[in-house]
Amino acid sequence: MNNKKPFIAILCVFLACNLMFAQSTKTVIEKYNMGEQAQQEENFYLAQQYYLEVVAINPAYSQAWYKLAECSYKLGEFELAQNYLVSAEKYEPSNSQYLNLKGKIYVSLGKLTEAKTLFNDILKKYPNDVEAHFGLAEIELYEGRYSGAEKQYNEALKRQSNNRNALLALSLINAERSKFTEAEKYLKQALNYFSGDPEVHYLAAVVYSMKGDYKQAENQARISVEINGNLEKSYELLTTVLYKQGKYSEVLDLSDFLISKNRRNATAWYLKGIAYSKLGKTAEAINVWSTGLNNQPQDEIMRMAMELEIRELLTVEDRKRALWSKFHVDNAKQYNTRYDGAGAVYEYQRALLLDPMNYEARKAYADIIELNGMYELYLDQLNFIKAHNISSLKGKSLTDLTDKIEAYESLLSQTLAKKWNVEPFYLDKTRWNIAIFYEDNTSSFIHADTNNLAARACADIFSGIAITSVKTQVTPVSGYGEAFKNARINNYDYFIIVSLSEGQNDLTLSSTIYNGRTGLEIEKNNFYSTGNNRFSTVLRRFRKSVLDKLTVRGKILARNGKTVLVDLGKSENIVKDAEFHIVKKGAIQTSDNSFGLFYNQSDLYGTLRITNPGEEVSEGVIENLGFYDRINIEDEVILISLPSKNTNQAAAIDNVPAADENGNTVVKSEIKGQSLINDIKKTVEKPSVLELLRNIY
């Protein structure tokens, strides 16, 4: 009997270990399955939690590492995805599934050459690997070759005639190019094979929305949410489609439903606000957006929509303005920590547009002006503070302000403006009239009506620039023809058609500039940005691209012999020895098909060289062209050149025209970080349809 006791003990231990192992295995499998379920519902954060628990129990579970990489890839965390994939490949180094994801990560990181090599190597070893064709298709899209991408998806379809992802991708690519007959052909095949798949019905709603068939889009979106009530993006798309049909009450109900499920859903807050705005309930719209921004403060599209309404609705004295302008003051401080003066100026200006009485913003903006040597404008700011912010100043602060005003008034008692008895504040410096138009947006699935908002924002960013008058039309144009007609009737120098496409973490502002007199296309640009402040970044770059090509123009205000006073100064980056042509009043017109100006040589009266630049006005010496003196007050002056020592220096002011009479940029002013932005643009800019395609896989 004694010999049996050790045997029984060993048997019990063995059984206990087996039971513990079985329980552990069951736990791993259960958690892995729960992770997959969460991933299918696009709850990637929860999915990652389960997968991390799996690898904590079993570090050799390569598929869990792969799933972690997949989730990180979907969330745009490409470096992290790469790290997880390294752990997966440690256990299965030749798994083509892992290699394909590695290639897609390479694409997202801008390593297109490495990605192409990897996908081609996979196809050499596995000729029928459709995922590798999908990867090569993404590279084609990054490089702007839609036909090349279509070829790759067709190669995948040849190998699997009912491949869901290939069918949907071909439908989306054709829809993006407005080839809707082809798009619907592939879409119908996908719906026949995969009816009941919520993702397929969601993408069907996307395609019909791109076509402008909102009734069909609504039907497909409703089917998607009926099949899977947890698919948030289908509800968002349904809400957007209802908005496009003018069903604003339903938009409000669905937005509330989405917000009840996720208070951080920026799309729902935005849609609820614009629905209120369309119903004429602007105050409610502002309140909704304000609450939404408390939950998602970095949603710049929603913030811009709110700010445009605030400035039209609320009185200047409304105390809520200070609360909303604080965001821009804080942003300006962040720019200052990065030594980005231009960024700080932009944010302080935005703060003051919202709340002109904001003492902190006004004081900081004034200090920047003083630092740049614009003392007359600095004195104006001090006087404004004294007139409107006296309650914020007490004791020493008030004494210091009063002393500064007296000191600068004494210092500026002999300015050019006073010498010539001119009041700069009342000068009409407008030289350029520009219109901004937009076409109806049928393909925005994050923020509705983004083209409308982009056009308004593009016009708004020129606020406060005396040289330009930029206006936009509230309603969309049907196309180029209507835009040209409106521009020509209203005598605009140029008109610009803009559009905005956006992904979850990036956006691209596209603009095409036309001559308002001839209608000829002059320049086309795409401005891409990612990360925080991306909307303000593309707006600033857009503004700079326009101003860089506008000729510096002014007019003669007064004359005393060979000396004249012109309405240009340091605020337009004018320096001593800048040279101008003097042209007969009213004789200048824009060049037909390029930037720059045209005038008859018979209307060229002489030249001007600046001898004494002031802030808003400057003195110069004129030289007659020909025997007779024909130069008069109000004749125009147009920039020929700046002295060579100034042309390569960064200008202090980047929000004024910067070109010579031929449209060549002569004032070099860079937005801080511009070279970095250009590098990013070259490496990771992608068409908006690519994000939709990635969600298919």
C-alpha cells in the first residue's frame, strides 16, 4: 500500500497540471476569439487589449502578434505595427500573410521602393498571392496611377473571380474617377456574392454617395446598420446621406444616437451642428459645436464652422468669445515654444478675430509687432488696449502702458505720414479682387459639406490683408463655366475653385486658379498635411501660394518735384532701393494665362526708387521715361525688383503679395517647417479613396 501513495501523488500532480494547461489554453483561445470579434466590429482598441493578454500568457502565439500589428496598422500606428510584426515573424519568418502586412506598412511609411521589392518577391514565390497584388495597387495609387492600381486589382480578380476585396476596390476606384457604370458593375457582383456582409453594403452606400444617388446610398447604409448595429461608420454615413437629402430632423436624431454611444464621436457633433445651422438655429449649432470641441478639441473643421458662425451671430462684447479664443492663444504659445513666429502670429490673429477685446492675445500680438520694428502699428495696438482693456490694467501695469504710449508718440512725431499729412488708417490699399468658388461635395465621409467650408475658410484667411479683397459664394457652382461667368461679371482679377478631401488623420486642399478676365487656367496646387493643426497648415500654405504670385502694387499719393509718396511700406516688405515701374492710372491688366501684369509701353511713364521706407507709406525718387513729365497722383507703381541683399532673406511678414510685375516671387518668406512639410508631402500623401480601400482588407 505504501508503494501506491507516491504513484497516486504523482498522478494527481499530473492531472492538475493537465487541467491547468487545458484551462490556460482555453483562456488563450477565448481571449483570441474575443479579440477577433472586437476587431471585426472595428473596435481596435478593445481588440488590442485581448491580443495583449494572449501574448502575455503565450509569447509564442505568432498570430496574436500579427493581429496586434493589424490593429495598429488600422489605427495609423505604423511604427508600432512594425514592432508587433517583428515579434510575429520571429516564430513564422516565411509567412506570406506577415510579409504582405510588412509591405503595406512600408507603403504607409513612404518606403515605396522597399515595399515594391517585397511584394514582387512574394509574387515570385507565390504567383497567386492576391494580397501582394493589393499591396502593389496601393503603391500605384500613391504614385497617382489609377489605371495601374486597377490593373493590379484585376490581376487579383483573375486568380479569385469572386474576391470580395478586389470587387469592392475596383468599384471604388472607378467611382473615384466618375466611371459609375463600371463602378456599379463591380458593386453588383460584390452584392450578389456577399449580400448580408455589412461592410459590402457600407461600401455600396459610399459608391452611391459618390455618384450623388443619395436615395440608394441611404438604402444601403440602412441595410448595413440593420445587419450590424455596432458598425459606427455605417451610422455616420447614413447620417451624412440624410443630411445631403435635407432630412435635418433625422440627422439630429441619429447624431444624438451616435453621441449616446460615443461622446467623442466628432462626426456626430459636427453633423448635429450643421443640421441646426441649416434649420436656421445658429445659436443651437454654436452650442453643439462648442460641446463637441470640448470632447474633440483638435477637430479643426468643426472649429472653423463654429468660428465662422460666431463672428456673424454674436456681438463683439459677448463674454463667450473669450472662452473660444483661448484655444488659439494656447496654440500660439505652443508655436512660440517651437520658435515659429509666423504660426504664433496666425493664431493670435485668429484669437483676435474671435475676441477683439482679448487682452492677452492683443498684448502678445503687439509685442510681436514691436519685435519686428513696426512701431506705428505697435502704438495703434497700445492705444486699442488703453481704450478697450482699461479694466484689465491696474497700478503699475496701467502706468507702464501710459508711459509706453507717451514714449512712442514722441518717437513717432516725425513719421512720413505726418510729414505728408496722410492718415494711413484711411488708405484704400486694395489692389487685388479674388473670388473663391466650390462645387458640391459628394464624396466626404468624415465631415459633410467640406467644400463649402473650405471655400469660406480660404476666403476668411485673407481677413485683415488690406491689399486683397477675397470673397466667396455661399452656394456651390455647377462647374467652371458658372464660376467664370460670375468672376467676369464682377470684374475679379482671379477666381479659384477649391475642394477638400480628408482621411482620418490627414487632408488635402486642392485649388485651381483662373484668370478672371480670360478664364484661362493659371495654376493648380494640392496642399497636403497630416497630424494636428493640419487644416490651418494647408490654409496658410494656400494663402502663401496665392500671395507669392501676386505683384506688389501701389499708387502715388502725393508729389513734390522728383519726390513722391506711395502707399506701400514695410508692412508690404518694401525696403530702401526697391524699384518700381510707374504706369498710367487704370492702364494695368492681368496677364492672360499666367501671373503678372500687362500694360502698353505707351502707358509706362517712368520708374521709382524707394529712398525712405515707412511702415505704411514710403518716399521715393522718380525718373521720367521720355522727354515729357506725365507722372501724376494716383498713377500706379508696380514692383520691378528688390535690392539683392534682401531677396534671399526671410521676410518678417508672410501675408502680403510678394511678386514682381512678371509674377515671380521676390520676397522670400517661409512658413517654419515648410521643408519638412514638403518632405512629408512627397512621402506619404495619398488619395482619400485609399483609406476606404484599406478598410476593405
